[in-house]
Amino acid sequence: MIEAYVGLGANLGDLRRTLEAALADVANLTDVRLEAVSSAWRSAPIGCEGPDFLNAVARVATALPPLTLLAALQVIELRHGRQRSYVNAPRTLDLDLLLYGDQTVDLDRLTVPHPRLHQRAFVLRPLLELDPALSAPGIGALAAYLPLVADQALEREAAPLRWRRPTA
């Protein structure tokens, strides 16, 4: 099993309910075990207009190859009404494969580590909440990037996202 990190975000609809439903969907994927979920974090959109996002990061253990995991995540996005009308459009659900073990992937459909994960407070803070010593291949220790995103407004929600491991 490979340890992977999945970013979750939404800024349309019932944000909390959507993220919790998406976590349940991820937990029910074959060959994926949902291990931990960060706090929910509210952030303003970057590079686009629209309502604030609710974001989180999930740590999973998976036997799926990266492209297969990405395809499964995109099916979950579609199930929750995701439309890709234009780059950075507001969305009902966004699931990003942020890290896949210590592997790098550079394909047309997928780049891992996610190319902007170290430039986004709404990704770094939840990642480091799950593992304060986390490093990314080709990027290094992620905590070193926190000062570079300190100007990005981010607010931790008091209530945790509800999720549970499926009973097998």
C-alpha cells in the first residue's frame, strides 16, 4: 500500500455536506483505505472569482496506481456535479491527488506532487496538520514553505468534518 494525500475543496452548494459525502465515497473505493482527515479550512479563491472555498486534506493508503486513483477521484467529482466549464471555475467538488508516496508523476493528465501544493496555504496547512514533518519529492520539507503563504487568508473551522472508516 502506498500512502497518498488527496486535497478536497468546494465553493458551490452545501460545502460541508459535499466534503463529508466525498470522504465517504473515497473511503468506499476498492483498494483505498481512508486513514486521516485534516480540519476543514475556509479560504478565498485564488486566481478566480466566486464564493469562499472549504478545503481539507485526506491521507489514504492505496494499492491503486496513480492514474487509476485519479480516475476514481474524478468519478466522485462528477457524482457531486463537478463541471469543468473553464480553468479555476467555481466548483461543487474538487479532488486533487497531491502526493503519492515518494513518487513523482509527470503526465499530461497528472502531475505529482501537485505543482502548486507548496504555494497554497489551503493545501499546506491541512497537509502539515496531518504530518508536520511531511516532505514532497522535488520540493523538500513542506513546513519551510509556510512563511511564503502567510499572507493567504485561511481560517480553520471549529467543527471537524465527519467521516468514518467503512466496516469491512
